[in-house]
Amino acid sequence: MLFSNTVTTLENALKTTNIQQKVISNNIANADTPGFKAKKVSFGSLLTREISNIQANKTDVRHIDFSKTSTGGAVIKNKDSAYHANGNGVDIDSEMADLAKNQIQYNALVDRLNGKFKSLQTVLTGGR
């Protein structure tokens, strides 16, 4: 197989950071909009669904039970807090920290994906 599951996993992770980037940027852009409620991305239901797809045998009572199933995906939800008198729910400091964290994750994923492609290039060129 030319591409392993690692490339697909990295691609999906990059899509995740892209969604998070859009939501965080929208929150920052609306930091002064009266009544705007900040949004957050929740991947809990998506994670639960993916875990349910894992084929695993529980051979010890201390192992995680992967047999539970759930459906869903990434959900964008309103945060339930208001930080300003005008009802705006954007905490700009928190959003900027989330933006920086997301950017670091994105850069790490791109670096890892570049490493995978460099390995493939090395194989194709015979190490030259």
C-alpha cells in the first residue's frame, strides 16, 4: 500500500484543525458584537463513534471496553457564558490562547505529513 493509515489520520487531523481555526476566528471577529455567543467545536461524539469502530477483544477486566456504539460527528456549540454587559460571550484571551494552541497543532501535523512524504520520496529515489 502506497499510503498508510497514518496519512489518512494526519489528513483528518488537519481537517479538524481547519474547523477549529474557522470557529475560533469567527469568535475573535465577533468579539465586539453585542449578544454574540462564542462557539466551540466538540468532537466527543465523533471520538465515541470512532472508538466503537475499533475491533478489540477485552481479555482482562482492566482493559477499556470498546463495544459501546454511538453516532455523531463534530458539533459546533454555543458556549454558555457572557463576558460582557452587552451579552457578548467571547473571552478574547481564551480565544487567542486557543488560536495559538490550534496553530501549534496544525504546524506539528504538517511537519509530520511532510516527514511521511519525504520518506516516500527517499524510497522512490533510492535514497539519492
